[in-house]
Amino acid sequence: MVSPEITAETPSLTVHDRYDDESIRLFRERGWWQDGSASALLERWAQETPDRRFVSDGTVELDYATVRDRANGLGAALLRAGVRPGERVAMQLPNWAEFIVGYLAIARIGAVMVPIMTVYRNTEVGHVLRNSGAVAAITTGEFRGFDHAAMFRSLQKEIPALATLVIARADAQEGELSFAEACATATDDAELGSPPDPDLPHVVVYTSGTESTAKGCVHTWNTLDYSARGLAHDVFQTRPEDVMFMPSPVAHATGLVVGVLGPLAVGAETHLLDIWEPNEGLRRIEQYRCTASATATPFVRMALDAARTADRDLSSMRFWLCAGAPIPEALALEFDQAFSGGVLMPLYGCSEIMAGTCCHPGDPLERRAGSDGSPALDGVRIKLVGVDGESVATGEEGEICYWGPGAILGYWRDPERTAAAIDGEGWHHTGDLGRFDDQGYLRVSGRLKDIIIRGGTNLSAAEIEGYVAAHPAVAQVAVVAYPDERLGEKACAVVVPKPGEQPTLTDITDFLRGRDISLQKLPEKLVLVDELPMTATGKVQKFVLRDVARES
């Protein structure tokens, strides 16, 4: 799909487009929105604790004063290259210290950062650049066998608005800026200007691809800072001496909010890992005495498997937040043992709202392993609505809707999707499904688009996946709908078999019949694959699998 070009002069969303005056007054009165900025926080810690290490990545270690100085220098270099406040600057970098410096440079001059995952290639990156109207990009050369700078140079020929390239840890060509040299630019506050308005667009985070076209989630400093500051203080209970271990991409929601803004909120440290490998992850935790982390649940499983033979001192790790999948009770118990009493906590959120629900310190094991928590922060409201738009009763499934200070202003240059997601009362409809228990704890149960409508009956794909996953020959499974002339839709199970196994549809359905479930929940097509297509954040790309199911 070709994305429309967005010019630098295109007007952007404001908080008044999203919230009424009473909500804005409430957010400010309660301190959920403040008058600060990323630059002001950085300046505070650079003055109070200049020698405290802010970021390390196994190669580079930078203290707060050095990050401040380098960010200011890079900000000045971008200004001199023609970048203006409000314009978008894309950044595709691994989990390196340069990402944090780049983000804070962009923030200092009031430009808008557009982070891009390093796994994305020409098609995805081109869409983001065109859709955002980026006028500059910060990237690197070859990383994991792929030349990012070459890709951006090629795209630059197709996208005239992309005037400036900044190259980190690789050679810059004529007309480009060297990241290191740009960071050494001498400047002052008069050139850099006043800190930007915290209610203007600050970051545009593109969704990770569970739908066919990524959407740009427009956050202000206040919407991001609310979630980051709240999680740091109320959930992680972060202290200045803490070290956040961050193997999740800082170019996406979890990594940015928890791995960058959380430590910045309290003047703590973050340790970045650019390539996830569980043994290396455990070595870094031991070496840097990391105290907390936040990742998708599979990272924890791999870390625990590696910990059995790694013989590492992991006693510093006291808190690990898990998102993206439920935490089995056995996993929580195993984590407690491997990490010397550390706590595994669930979080439910997405790029649009960042932190929706989570468990909190003091929640018992059965809550942490049996739910996705209660509203994450003071100010967050969560409700579940049925197909009629009314709230559902306790125990019934409904769409998860969010109201609070952490939601996006809207989708970048996409008023139709914005209107479809945000209703007239300011509730953001996530498209996710869940149930509340009688104590007000949420359990996420699936997605609206994961429903198969078979003969007028709604079937939960997540429920069927749970049944099929129990088959001894199944390693992974995703269930999607495929069209049927008579019934409208049927269920197709896309299965990654365990090594040496080749289950048939009959094997699967015979097994499920023994589980005493409704026969209409039996999948009526089976496709075996070597792996499930995933986004960079570990979500199954079901739009790809729907095509597989239709065509097989």
C-alpha cells in the first residue's frame, strides 16, 4: 500500500481535539499531567547527579551529564540541518545508548520522534516515513547482517521530504551527519530554544502489525510521562540506585516507557540489550546488577530455561513485568526461585494506552498468575462493553475500553480510524476482549478480530487455541477464520508441530472431542507451518494467517 506524503506544514492533533476542558482540568489538578518535559528531567539529573550512569549497553556507558551534553549537541545539529519544532524525525536504531541520546535530542528541540523497529525493512519503513512526513532520520549501518543506512539512502531518493540522514556507529556519506560528530556540536539554550509544550505531539509510535497497515499513535509528553512516572513510582517502586534491564526494543511502547522514561523519571539507570539471547541476558543482569525488567512473557520462559545451567548470581533482580500473554502459576513460582524472591507481574496495555491494567506490589500469587491485574494507575478507568455498547456484567466477556490521561490523541493523519477507536465520551476502544472477576481484576480473553462467526455464533479464537495447544504434538497454534459459503466463517488451526510430529486434522479433532467441548469449536481446517509470522514485539500477525487459511 502506498502511503500519502505528509508535509512538514500539515497541522497536527492537539489535546483539545481529544479531551474536553473538564478532563484536562482534572488531569492537571491531580498532577497526572504536569508542565515538565523530557529535557527538563534530563537537565535536573545532569545537575543533581552528573556522574550517575544513565545508560549502558555493553559497549557504551554514559552518565547523565554526558547524555545531556550529547543530546544538546545533536539537537543543535538537527536544527542547523533544517529540522523545526513539530517536524517528525524517524529513528531506527538497536537498543544502544545512541537511541536515548537521539530521543532526548529530538525532544529538546521540540521535534517529534518516530521510532522504528530494527526488524522492519523497506516496505514497513517506507510506509512510516511517508505517513509521518519525516524530514530526518537517525539510523546505523549494518546490524545483524542488514545495511540500514543503505535502505534509508534508497528510500531518500523516493521521499523528497526526508532531507537529512544521521548515521550512528558507521561511516556517514557526503551530505549526511555523523552521529558522534553531531553530538559534539557546541551550542547553548539560546539556539536550542525553550522546552516544548508538553501537550503537543511528542512521539508517534506505529503499531506493530497485527493489522495490515501500521497506525501512528500520537502521544504527547504528558500522555507518555503519566504512564512512565506512574509505573516507576507505583508499580516498579523504582529508586535512583535501580538498574532497569531492557531487552525489549526501546523503539516500541514497552521499551520506550519502561526502559527509557521510567528510569529518567527518578534519575535511575537503564541497561540495554540489543540482541536477545537468554544466556547473554543473564550475564548482563549479573554484571550490571539489574533490578527490574519488562518484556513479553516468552522472554521469561527462555531466561528461566537458561538459568538452570547458567550458574549466575541473579539475586539483584527483584521485579519483572510481563506483557502479551498470561503468566502460568508454575512460571511465577519458578521465577521466584530462580531470582531469589523476585516477583513476576502481569501488565496489559498497548501502544495506544501504554498501561491499562497490571498487578501491584502485595498482590498474591493467584492474582498475578490468574489475572492481568486491576487498573494500573490512579486516573485509569477500565470498562467492558458488549456488542450493544453497554457495560457487561461481572464475569461476562466484553471489549476493553480505557479512559484516562495516558491515551493517545489519535492516529496520525487517520481521522477515520481515530473516530472508530475513540467514542464521544473519550473512551478508547482497544479491540481487546476481557472479563472482570468479582474483585475487579481483569483477564484478557482475546481480540474482537479473533472471533470466528460460524453460522451466527461467535467463537473465541483464543479459546480454541487453548484447546489445540494442549495436544501433545502441537508446539504453537494460532486460530483464524476463513470464509465459508454456508456458515459464513469456519475456524482454521495454523499449527507449528513439535519436532518429529505431523498431526492431522483428524488427530486434532479426535483429541478435542475428548475434551468435552462444543463440536462447533472444532477447527475445520488444519495448516502446518514451520513458524508463526510474528511482529517484532512478539504478536502473531493474524492478518497474514487469514490469507494462508483462505488460500490453503
